[in-house]
Amino acid sequence: MGNLYIALVHYPCRDRHDKIVTTMITPIDITDIARSACTYDVAQFFVVTPLSSQQVIAQKLIDFWLKAEPDVAYRRPALHRVRVVDRLETSFQSVLEREGVAPLLVGTDARELPGPRISYEKLRELIETDDRPVYLLFGTGWGLALEVLDRVDYLLPPIWGPTEYNHLSVRAAVAIILDRLRGRRS
């Protein structure tokens, strides 16, 4: 079984007008996604932002929980998995150095986009049977910039409920996707 990595990308992302932007850190995303990452045994959770002010905010949040009182110490194992980086390339290099091989790069988006698709079932099978690491990219704002999605090996399908409304928080999407890929089967 290969290791699983995830990134919460704040740049380059799109805004509602399809312009490339840098989105702001949302503290609850960091703590909630870290908890999901720990629950589903993600090797590393990268928070990607080029803004030094946002990097400082994210790191202060992580440090706060790592040094928190014993009654909330249950969050420490989750926060140990988080690493704040300035760009996606930094995270790719980190995975490559740790694994010795480039990961299978998988993008996510709430839209149906053209490109190489992989089903949740097939990706789960690859994670369980292949030694190659898998790196999932999650965008903020209105999703990852096309320049990022053009680099992925595969795209996962969007998450759909029974209606046409499709605007989950990124932390909810991460939890659903991790459960589909790593959750225990009944």
C-alpha cells in the first residue's frame, strides 16, 4: 500500500469570475482537515499559500494546538501531520524526497471537467494494491486553477447529492473523499 498525501491549495485558485487568486487561510479548515487526515492515515497534509502573512497565521494555529492543554491533547497527532508550504512545487519535492518516487497526482473539482478520470473505486484499489504514493489536491475559492489541473494524472469525479446544488465546504469534501478512499468497508 502506498502512502496518501493531501494538499489544501490556496494558490493558484480561481474566483467566481474565473480569475486566478490567492485565497485566505480558514483556521477551521486546517484543524478539521488535519483530523480527517489523521483518521484516514494520510502521511502528510500540506497547506499551500505563497503569502507569508497567511503562513504565519497557519503555523501559529498549528503551534497553538500542539502546545495546548492536556484536555485537548487529542488534536496533537492530527496537527503533527500538517506542513505549511509556500508553493505546490515545495510539497511535490517533499513527497518525492520522502518516497523516492513521484506520486500519482490526483485533482479534485466540484465541476465536471474534461481530462483523465479515475473513479473512487479504482483509486481506492490503486492505493490498496500499489506501492506508489498518491497525492490528492484540493482547491479553495472556486477550485484549482486549470494550470494545476492540467498537471494531474487523474481527476476524481465531483461529489453529488440528490440535487443540483453542489457547493460543499472543502473540509466536508476532503472528509467524504478520504472516507471513500480509505474508510472501512462494512
